[in-house]
Amino acid sequence: MKSINRNPYFINIITILILVMTSIGIISFYPKMGDLAQNTKVSSPYEDYNLLREIHNSSYVLYKDLLEKEQGNNLKFSNVYIQDINSNPEEYKDDIVQKNHIENIESHVNSEIGVWEENLSRNFKNLDYLVSNKNGDIIKTNNENPLQELVSQSNSEELKKLQDIYAFYMVAQFNEEGNIRINTVYGADEFNVRNNFIDSGFRNLINTYDDTVKFNKIKDTTFIYAIPKELKYNDEISRTIEDSNININSDAIISITLIILCTILILSLLVPYKKGKEILGIKYIFRIPFEILVFIFGWAAIMCGISSCSSILHTLEGDFGKTWVGFGINSDFDWILASGINTIMWSLIIYAILAGVMFLKHIFKTGFTKYLKENLLIIKIFKRVIDYTKNIDLTDKSNKFIIKILAVNFIVLMFICIIWIFGILASIVYTVVLFVILRKYFNDIREKYEILLNATNEIAKGNLDVKINKDLGLFNPFKEEIEKIQQGFKKAVDEEVKSQKMKTELISNVSHDLKTPLTSIITYVDLLKDESISEEDRKSYVNTIDKKSQRLKFLIEDLFEVSKATSGNVKLNLVNVDIVELMRQTQIELNDKIEDSGLILKNNFSKNKIILNLDSQKTFRIFENLINNIIKYAMKNSRVYIDILEEDSYVKIILKNISEVEIDFNPDEIVERFARGDLSRNTEGSGLGLAISKSFVELQGGTFKIEVDGDLFKVIIEFKI
């Protein structure tokens, strides 16, 4: 039965659950992270650089509206802001080219400021403004509040009302030279507002760097901008204010994230290597070449840091959905989306860290040098190149082959150095040196080839003890194969000698074991011929003849059975067999013999049934032969241990007993036909019991092994489940 702990599917399911639960635990810590990362110093949202820059850009849109009202006609932005285009006469000789150049600049100006105009109408709906000329006349406004009082500041009551209505307001005045002055700032620091609102130059704002173009400035105009406390619309102003309420210190988030990642790393180091490498296929990652793995883990480490910090920050700021997916995500769905993606992200991060730690443990376990030799991609490529260069056709004559290579090499060098006479001379010297080196290399190959050839000739002559001690380099694989052939020949010779010896012993043993009962039968038949013997003696002689006949019959039957089993000419009737019950049945059948021998059987069987697909009769014969063998040769009144153990993929049957006499035989030879423990062959038996048992076990796909330890005799049988 397989243990649950060894089931890889069970381990992987548990691992996934642990990864998910750990990820959820980290996510549940997010609010605490937010508390720890709160900024103590909070600035006004109305000092935001991007917000003030967009308001500043709006001044160019409103200034055009002012001029249109004053002049009474529609104007383009290019008409308002382009003063002159001084084209280079050398560059624009053609009037059409010059015209296209002017049109492109005008189109660019109209397009850029047109974006600002659309931005003012769509994304700054909460912005109240008032535009007045140098005389103080109100030219354009989008509200009914007396914002003009912010310029004169003569009516304190009106100013107080405005402060009750507005969270922020400011006044930007352009003089006749186009210089800007910021004053009357409320709701933000005036210094910060002035620095962020300053005009960096109209040319830079519209991204035009053509020196031939001169631009007009905004002149003699006052702009008043105000943002109400109660915002009616959801626009850039409202989003900026909302973002300012989330005062998260990103540096603190980075520090907390590093602590979490380091904690995961330390916990991963505590995971044992043997169990860790089995998790979710981590061991298969080790097959990837070292350079690729370093790149993957390096990239993963960077992404772990960036994604975890970014995810925590945006989750705490409440704009996760907008950041990762886009606009149109409501707060409820944003929370669900953030939780799901954060769980997946942290699970992958933990898995990546665990895989990286197991990778480092694998390197230390394998050995740094050995690992690099086996897994460096550059070494594998280099070995393939070397192997390719060694693939030389040895049937060609070496000198001709070398000369061909050198000729090609010389021609290549000639073309390389053709322009320099000294280069040609150097190529000649290089070719001579290369010839000497290659000649030496091929002589070495020829010498090693001759050593190999001489060794094969010696083996062909029958000298199986010849040895090749020298390193043959290119021919080492052939050397190893020859050594295998040499060992094979030796083994075959030893087997043949052993077979001849066994044949002689077999004939002798068969003759002895057949002759003994046959001699007894003949002797008692001659005695029965004597008419003077008594009736009691006659019955005794007949009984003896019957016993010897039965023994001779059993001996011949065993001989035929082991002969068929050895040749494989046995038909198996495979059925489901409970081998525990079969062993008990065998012991019951032989109970009388066991009790007569005084042996004590100690059974160690499984409480459950052990069902195997076997031939019940043949398996019973195996058990019967083994127990009979124990009864014959075990020490009287000793204990006999019989174990039937169920392992992962096989069942093991072990029989152990103490021999009555000293064990002085070879365990491998005792299972041969007619081999017996008592070499004098005084005990009854055919000497075929173990041979028959071994043959029947192997016919049913099992293994049969005998082990001897002093006088302890052990038989081990294994069947696959």
C-alpha cells in the first residue's frame, strides 16, 4: 500500500493550499503596512505640480478667448501665438516647401493647444476662473462669484465669503512684457505654488524647438483660478485631492516588502532538500542549463521586488483596478480584483523563492564544480564541437588528409594577408608550425590505434588476460567495449567449465540417487525368491520394496518437472491467490512432519489478505518444498521464522532457519539440480526441491535468492504486486 505522504499529487495539493493560505496571510497584513507607512508630513493637494501645470496651460486657452472678444472675430491659436516664421532661404528655396513648413508649424501649435482646450472643458470642470484685461474689465468667467475682489482685496467681507466657498484660489497677472506674477494664494503655500506654476517657456510647453519661429506672450491679462470646497464633478481635480488623502510612504513600503521577501527566503531555507525538490515539479527545473536558469531567476527576483511593491502600494491607495486594468473599475470590484491578483502574485513569488532556494541547495548537494561541468551550456556546446572535430575517417591516409587541410588553410591565410608581403611570409611560417602540430597529433592517434589493434589480436589468439593501461583518448570508448568483450569471453569460458563440471556431477548424482533405491529393490526381490522365509519377513520385504519404488517414482517425477520448468515448457494456470492463506494451508498439510522435527514456526504475516496473480498449485509446491527442506536440515527444536511482507510494489517472502550442520556450500550452487546440503547424500530427498522452487518462482515473474550468514540459512522470494 502506498503511503499518503509519498503521493506526489497529495503533496502538491497541500503545497498549493499552503501557498494560497500564506498569500492570504500576507494580504491580510496590508492594512497594518498602510499604518506603518503613513507619511507624517502632508502637503496641500493644490501644490501638485501636474495640477498647477495644467491650470497654467489653461491660461493660453483663455487668453485666445479674451482676444476674440476684444477683436470681435474668431482666431486660431496659431494666429494668437505665432509672431513670425523666419525661414532659412538656403533651406527653403522652393516656395511650396516653405509653405508646407509654415503650415506644419501652425498645425502643430493648433493641435497642442487644442488638447489643452479639451482638457480644460472635460477634465477641469471643478475649476472656477475669471479673466480680465489690463483695465480690470471681466472678459470671461464660468461662475457668478465675485472673484475680482481677489485682485483689489478692498472688501474683507467678500474675501471671507470666498474663503468659505473655495478651498483654494490664486491670482496670476501677466504684465505688458509678458512676465508673470503670482499673488493672493489661499489654501496652499504661495512659494510652492509660484515655483510649480512658473512659465517654463511657451516653446517648451508645446514641444517646438525650431529657432526660426518666434512666439507671442500673454500680456496685460489677469487670471483668477479657484477650486470650490464642494466638488460637483469627478475630474482630475477631484482625483488629485483623493490621491493626496492617501499618504503612503513608498520607501516604507519597499522596506516592509523586503522584510517579507527575506522572511519567505529564510523559511524556504528550512525546507528539506529531498522534500522541497518534489514540490510542483521543482526537480525538473534543475534540468535547464545553468546560464538560462540564472537569467530566469535573476529576472524573477527583479519582478518579485517590483510587482510586490507596486501591488501593495496600489492596493493601499485603492486604485489597483485602474492601475492594472484601466478605467471603469468600481471600488467593490477593485477590492475583489486586488485580492485575487495579490493572492496569485504572492503564491508565484513564494514558489519562485522556494524554487530558487532548492536550486542553490541542488548545486551544493551536487557539488559546485560537478554541477557546472554537467549543466553549463557553454561546456555542452564546447564538448559537442570537440566531439565533432574528433569524427575523423581513419581509413584515409593521414599525410594526405593533413596536406589537404593545410592547403585550404594556406589559401585562406593568403587571401587574408594578400595586401601585406609580411603577412604572406607569416602565413608560410604559420602553416609549417601547424603541419608539425597536426603531424604530432595524428602520430599519437596512430600509436593509440595500434595499441588497440594489438590488444584485439591477442584476444583473438585466446589471451583473455591482456590489459590496456594507457589512456587512448579518442579510442577510449573502443577500449571500454573491448574490455567488456574480454570480460564476456571470460565469463563464457567460466560458465562452460562450470557447465561441464555440473554435467559430470549431475550424472554422478543421478546415478547415485537412482541406483540407491533400485539396488534396494533388486536385493529385496532376490530375498523374496527364497521360499524358506517367514510370512512376517516377506511382508517386511514387500513394504520396503514399496517404499523404495515410491521414492524412485518421486525422484523421476521431480526430475521431469525440473526439466520442464528449466526449459520453460510449463503451462501456468494464473488465478488470484491469497499467499498468506496458502502459506498457512501448506503448514497445516505438513503439520505432522513439523511436530516430529520439534521445530517452532514463528509467522509474521500481514493481517490483511495479500492477493497475487499466481498459479496456486505451483506456488503451493514452492512453499511445500521450502518447508520440507527446513524440516530436513534445520536444527532440531529450533525456531523457524517465516515473514510475508508487503512493500510498495512487491511482496517479499522470507524463510529463515538455523542449519543443523555447518553450512559450507555456495548459496548459488545449492539451487542447482541434484545439489544437496549434505555432500555425503545420506539424507532422503532428490536434491531437486530448491531447483524446482526457483524455477517455479521465476516462471511466475518473481525472484528467488538464497543468503547464508554463518549457519543462518535464508530464502528470499519476491513477487511484483
